Amino acid sequence: MAMESTMNEQWASRHRRHRFRYRRRHCRSRSEVENKKLVMFAIVFLHSHSKRACLFLVSDSAIIGVVNPGNHRPIKIEEDTYSSSMESLKRTIDEVDGSNAPNNIHEDPVPTPRRVISPDEFRRAVRTYGKKVVSKQRLSEDEVIDLNSIIKYFKPKTIGQQLDLMAGKLSSSTISVSSAEGQALYISLHHTINLVNPEVAAVFKRYLDKRSWEKVVAVDPTLGTGMSASSKKLYDDMLAEGTNEDNKLDKKQLRIAITKAKLSALESEDTDNIQHLDIMETVLANCHSDATFLPSAYATDLPTFRKFMNVLDDMVDDTMLDIVDTEETPWITNLTIPLNFGLRRRIIAGKTMEYSSSFWTISEPSKSSGRKEQSYAIRMNKKILSHLSHFKELPIRPEEADHVFPVAMGWSGHLGYMFAVKSLDDVYVARHLSTLILPTYLDDLPSFVNTLDYLYAWRNHHLQLNDILIPLKRKQLNNIRYEELCGTPLAATTTGAQPDNPNHPEHHPRQRRHRHCRHRQ
């Protein structure tokens, strides 16, 4: 009896604390408790889905009863064995959580309304969660529920809103940051579509509708002309003169042919041919004659990088372009990127403005690091394009505005590619343009003419950007300075100085002179 009294006192205090009413008649008889000396205790079970609490009365061999906190009605379980009781426990959880508890205190009498938010609010929320995923932070369960609740009722209308919805779905799923889905998430947070990498492009195709995808793949950035026909002929002539009797390129014979042609070009002051011959000489210097030669596994890639930079320096010589080799943060992009990919360089084209940002890394990077570097480069050039787009607000011809976009390169050792970033509606699209290769062996020289052609097209595109944007930048600075001086823009002052009526006496010199003469008479 003392044991029963103690049990009742403990149960009563616990009953008051959890606001449950315990009735002895819902359990087994007192004699059964005394005979079997059951030791009872309470388990508060929190259902993982409904967040509802249930009270289970458990003995040493079976579950005696279950109390539903919503309607306070115990559900008696008749099984005596432990295994059958556990099976009944699972059924009871679903029963308590289901329609048998209409008066559950955790259930709202009014259904929860749809959580519909504006596209701007949706984008801010998705960017907040997406940045956590990109920085390798896991979203909590509440954050995933909140993200899924706003995704469920969001209806995108533009391509940019489709990218926001895509970023939200990728953030709520379990993905690796270094995977194609992870890099698609990273670049979609900046309203940019990566078509350079086929694996990443496939992710975008999966989330965009058919009409939007057709518009995206229709973006075709065209470059200007590359090498002239005479320059290509000069290149072929040098290779022909450098070929020996065995129909193979001879390094010494090719150097002699280049030297003779350079001497002739110096005498005739043909600067274009001198430039092409200098590039051929630079490339030829580090080419191996023996096709079976294998470089050491410990050899550095710095000679390849120096050769590449010398080629670019020869191309932009005596132009308004500067090639800046830097590891510092560019002033336009303002991005700090960790140097976790080994030796890497950024190549910035421009003298007074940044027109593009290319990169060069060591050879043979991992697949994941190559995708990361590509995403960073696309983001930087997207940032440059958004800065250059401000100049489109000034008077500019449509055919010129279509050429305002960055063209950049990505290099890994002696292999590389060229890509461009263009704007489309409210997003940016990165497209692959060409494959690039720096010759390592003499056998690579015949195919190098294609790379050289695209490099000259890259240079000519930046020169065209310079011719378009520098005058616009000068006008913009003049407007800013004049507005600071007089309080009104220079363009408005210039147009307002002209009278609407050409016969206005105050602005017509002849009428003003005649009026002055009549006044003197």
C-alpha cells in the first residue's frame, strides 16, 4: 500500500505539471498492479511531424495505456507482450495524431493561409538561404520548412524569377557545393546562367521552362575579326619554310625563316608583320622538337604562363589596352577569392576601365576546382558587365550597344577556353566561344593559328569597347562635374539654351541689331 501511495503522489505531481488528468479506471485493476508489482512511469512522446505530445504509461513488460493530451481520452492497449505493445505503440501514434483528436489543443481552428510573397522578398529569402548552403552551412529543419513554404506558392514570370525558384529548390535539397548542382546554385544566386560547362548547363535546362531555355541558348555573342588574311598567309609561309625534307618542322630552320622575314619587315616598316613574327618567335622558343619528350612531374608551369603573357603583351603593344597580371582584388568586381587552387593569376584587360577578367591556374586541376574557378570568373565578368551597362543609359547607337560585353579566358597550364557574358532580359548568360591551346611541341604549331586568330579577335573586341566607352565615360564625367558646379546636368543646360522660336528677338542677332538701331533713332 505504501508503494501504491508513493506512486500515486508522484503521478499526481507529474499530472499537474503536464496538465493531464489521470484516471485509475483506464488502467488495469489495483490488484493486478499489486500482484505484478508493476513499476509505471510516463513518457511524453513528441510526434516528429505533427509536433503533438502523447503520454504513454509503460510497465516492465507492456504498455498499459495512452493518454491523448488533446481530448484527454486514454486509449487502452490489451497486448501483454513487449513486442506486440511496441507495434501497438506505432499504431497508436498515428491514431492519436489523426482524425481521432478533433479537439487537439495544438491544432488551429482556422486553416493556415497561403504564404505568398513578392518576387523581391522571395529573392531576398532565397539569397539568404542559398548563401548559407554555398558557404557549406546546413539549413536547419525550420529553415527548410520555411523555404519550402514560400517555394510552394511562388509563380515565376521572368527568367530571373525562374532562377530564384531554382536556387530555392537546390538550397532545400542536399547537394555538394563542388558538384554541378552546387555551382549552378552559386551562379544562379547572381542571376547568371552558365552555358560554358555542359554539366552545369544541364542543371539550368532542367529547371527552366522550354520557352525560356530557347531564349537562353539563342544568345550568340559575336566577336569581331581576328587575324587578317595576309597575316594568316604569313604564318603559313613561315611553317612551309621551316619544314625540312622529311616533311617535318625543324626548329632551327623555322627560326632562320622567321629572322629573315622580320628583317624584311623592319626594312619596310611593316609593324603588323613584325608583331606576328615576334609572337611566332616567342611561341617557338619553348617548343620541344622531340615529340616523345615528357616534362618532369616536378616541373613548374611558370614558363608557360610567361610565354602566354608575352604573347598578350605583343598583341596589345602600341594600343590603348593594358594587360594587368595581378592577384589583388579588382576594383570593379570587388571580390575576394581564396587562393585555394594553387598558383593562379588574374588577367585584367583595360587601361582606364576593366573590360574583362581572365584567369590562369596550374595545369591538371581537379574537376571540382575547375568548376569553382569557372564560376568565380563568370561572376567577375558579370560584375564588369553590370558596370559597363551603366554607359548604355547615355546616347549610344544600338549596333554599338550590342558589342558592349566582356570576353574573357580561362587557362589551365597550356590549355584554355574563351567565353563571353551577355545580358538577356533580367539575367546574364555565359557562352563558350572557342578552345585555346599554347604549343608545347613543334607539331602543335599548325593548329596554333586558330588560337592566334581568336586571341586577335579578343584584342580587337577590347579595342572596340575602348572606342565606344571612353567617349561615353568622358561625357558622363563632364555631366557630373557640371552638375556639381551649376546644379543642373550639362545636357539639359545645352538643350535649354536654344530657343523654341528661331525668330525670338533676344536670340536672333539680326533682329536684335535692327531693334538697337531703331532705338538710337
